[in-house]
Amino acid sequence: MTEAPERYVGGGVLRKEDPALVTGRAHWTDDMKLPGMLHMALLRSPFAHAKITNVDVSAALEQPGVFAAYTGKDLAEEWPGGVPCGMQVTDDMQEPYHPPIAEDEVNYMGDAVAVVLASDRYRAQDALEFIDVDYEPLDVVVDVEKALEEDSPLVHEDIGTNECYTWTLGDEDAVEQAFNEADVVVKERYIQQRLLPTAIEPRATVAYEDPAHQGYVLYSATQVPHLAKIIISMATGVPENQLRVVAPDVGGGFGSKLNIYAEEILALVLTKKLGRPIKWVEDRSENYQASIHGRGQIQDVELAATNDGKILGMRVNLKADLGAYLQLLTPGVPVLGAFMFPGVYTFGAYYCEIKGIFTNKMSTDSYRGAGRPEAAYASERIIDALARELDMDPVEVRRKNFYEPFDEPTDTPAGLQYDSMNMQGALDRVLELADYEGLREEQRRRRENNEPIQLGIGFSTYTEICGIAPSQVAASLGLGGGGWEAANVRMGMTGVVEVVTGTSPHGQGHETSWSQIAADAFGVTPDDVVVLHSDTAVSPLGRDTYGSRSLPVGGVAVWEACKKVMNKAKKIAAHMLEAAEDDIEFEAGTFSVVGSPEQSVTIQDVAATAYLGADIP
């Protein structure tokens, strides 16, 4: 088959998603209104650590519009799995039980202790003030280094330690030898403070019993409807074939919605228990308290080098603040970064030790690169530190340690492979475009003249692990599954195209991009393509959207599915034209016989023939 030239991929087409978004016709979870719907509000602990000696919801039940109120103990039998973690990075990793509502002890400020259901969200929130909770405050640990001291308070007394795991990568002996042989050693500490993801749309969920089929439907402002279906099924005991998860329009995520949260589990449990639709929408204060935080690391990084700036080895000691519980990928975030500390520099020895540590805070988890930006930051900072120590130009230190250009798979010090690289050429081009010598001269002049506005010049060269694939690599890191993606492509009788994707966009523009891919494959226009996504009843298979995986994995899955459909179309076209398949070529929506362009059928003709099924090979 002759591939048609690209007409739309890479071209300027208007985004299909935008008209609804800019005219107020988008469909958000909070827009849903169902008959008999109850609104859920959660009472959250003001203490970071305390025993719960008593919770009395009786007064809340007497408030106007209140339908029900429950404590953690009231509902303890409803979630046999609790809130699960989806990543086990070591065999001996400690995983505390995480109930959606605390039963005996709160472990971070914002930990839920009771839930109220009322006729609207304001009455539900007002009723929270009438719940009486008796707390017995406990000592708190918020510093990861102090958490490892012998006399530190314990976040989870039953575990007996604040250390969740210790994970290592590399050859410690080889690194020790490199440091012993080094002319110079630089060591710096980098603090990756906690961050609040703060998506424009806070989290929201609506759960209800499916009136048409046996089972339940959960709408959620989530990045991961497919993962949510499986994990919520495991947490609640609702069979996965009785659960449908839908992510309507989602107002951003940045990783904060790459999670399955207590509130989603709770909404399903309560709709199952009460037979009424349940709605919960997070306010911004809850968002900061009870949605995942990002980063939270202390990085001690060392480089061993020669006097001329050649790196011999790198050693990283990382302490990761995991918070009180393990959310979906909490323990794996720093591990993903461990492979990226060597960056684009080649040297002989590398060793990284990571300690995951419990503290009395909300969990950290995936946020904007999930471990890899933290590593890139440290890598570039320590290179600059080496340049300062040797009084060398940071450009020259980088040049000395870049890989020589290559186009065959090459191992990194961390054990991964780069398939190709020419950082030397890229650096030369950057220096040319920036007029580096001119900038340095201007910098010297400003300093000599003591000018009020000085000039700083910085360099950053980094690579990223994106796509969360291949599957074997993802599984080897404890992800519990592979990095595959699914797509199903159909052409209807009239030649219009339907693409079903397992990716779940929240602003990335998949409807437009996937339409471009299919349009080029079939010789139609993007307007002839409809993209269906984010509903597990429509798209039953998928691994969703995060980690910059949409195009390299999800988009490629769409292209591969298009190729399968086109192979089938070519077979039918050959039959219609009474020609051999090898003699059929395709261009701009038309199949023709090589050398006889007048013998042709359109792809729409082929689609109709396939659908009718009366005369097919």
C-alpha cells in the first residue's frame, strides 16, 4: 500500500474541543443533576496526628435537609480493600491500610473522620459543624530526616518504623572506587519542596445506580477512568463488569487526577448503600489538604571528577517524603527519577539510594513529570557546581561529558538505553544562536561597570522518560502492569470514521489530534472523524493519560489500528477492481490499479461494500 502524504498531521487545524469550552457548553462533573441526588460533605481532621476516641453524628442528623451521616466505623465493612496503592517498588515495602474515612486514628491534617449526606452541598457542609469528635493528639513527624531517628514519633505505630522502603540502583563498589581515584569531589544538597498541583477544576465525582443495566456508574473529574474502574472495583468489591466509569470534560490534572481517591470510593459505597445518586465536589481548601501533593525530596548529590572536568562517578542519596499513606504511585515517583540523574552525561560509575519515608502529611504522588524533573534539576545543578569548583566554563564541562554523537542503542550509567544522540551538535547550535561569546562579553562589561542590572547565563540540557513504556520496563519498576494503549477504528457505511481510544484527555486535544491521524490514514478530512474516549462502556480498554504518553503510545495505537483497517480496505478494493492486492495503490481517499488510474474506487465505496457484505472476498 502506498501511504498517502500527510495533509493534516502537523498542519494547522482548528481544535475540535474549543467551541464547547469557550461557549460554556462543556460537560463537567459538577453540572450533573440527577433525581433524588444527595450531596456529600466530609468532616476533616484539624490535627495532623491524633487518636479518635469518639465521633457523634447524632446532632448532624437533626439538621435541615440531612439524609444520613456516618463515621468510619459505620462503613468499615464497605471497603474491604481500602484506598489501594498500585506500585510496589521493593518486596519488603511497608504499605499501611488506608481507610477512606479514618476509624481510630487520623494521620494528616485533612484526614476524613465523618461524612454527611444532604439535599444540597451547603446543607451538608453546614451540618458538619454539628458533628462532635473527641481527639487525643499524638506527636507529629513532618521532617523526613528526623522521621528516621530512633526517638522519632511513628506515623503508623503498627508498622514500627517510618521507613517505607529502601531502594537502590547501580554499583556501590564501583562508585566508591571512582571517588577514591578522583582529583575533585563536589557535593550539594537540593531541596525539592512540596507543591500543590491546583488544577483549575477541583476534583468532583457523581455515583449512581445504572437504571438500564445491572451495576453502577461513576462520573469523575479524573485522568484515569480505566484504572479507576479496576481499582475501585478492587477497593469496594463491586465486580468490574458492574461498574462504568466516565470522565467528562476535565479541567486540568497535572498528575493530581492520576489517582483513585477516598472520595470516589466513598461515593460508590454510599450510592450502593442508600440507593440514591451521590455527588461530591471538592472545594479549594480540601484540594490543598486532601488531593495529592507533588515533589517533597531531599537530594544529596555527589560527583567525582578529574582536574580537567571529566566525570568519573555520581552518587545520589535521596529521601522522599511520601506522606501518611501511599496513593496510587506514591512510592514509585522517586524511583522513576533515579534513572535520570546521570542526564545526558556519560561516565563509569553511578549509585543511587532512595529511602521512602512516612510523615504526617497528605501523600505525595505524580505531579508534572513525577520524579524526572527533580532529577533533571539536580543533574544540571551539580554540573554547574563542578564547573565552579574547577573554575571552568559550564559549557566546557558539559561538552567534556556529553556522549559523542551516536545512532545505535547506547547504555546510560543508570542502565537505560538512548537510541541516538548528538548533544555536541545541539550545543554548538545553541551557542551560535545565543551568541554565547557576545553574552559573556556583555556579562563581563556589566560587572566591571557595576551596572545595576546584571546578566546571568544558565544552561540546562536534559532528557525525559515519557510514555511509561515499554511494558516490560514499566512492570519491572513495580507498576503492576505494562504501558500498552488501546485503539479501535471503524469506518461506517458512508465513509465516516469512528476512533475509540483508551487515552483520556483533560486538555491535551486528543479529539483534534486523533482526527488528524485518522484523516491522513484514510484520505478523509478531520471533520469526517469522531473520537470517542473517557467512558469505559464505550472504550473498555485503556491505560489513560499521564506521563506524556498520549501521542507516543495512544496516538501510535490509533495509527496502527488505522493501518489494520486500511489493509482490510485494500483487500476489498482489489476484489472490487478485479486486481491483485499488490497492484493496488491508495492516495487521497482513492484506491486504484497501478498504471491504470481510471480503474478506481473511493474508500467510501469500499466502506459501503464492506458494510453491505454481499460481495466481499
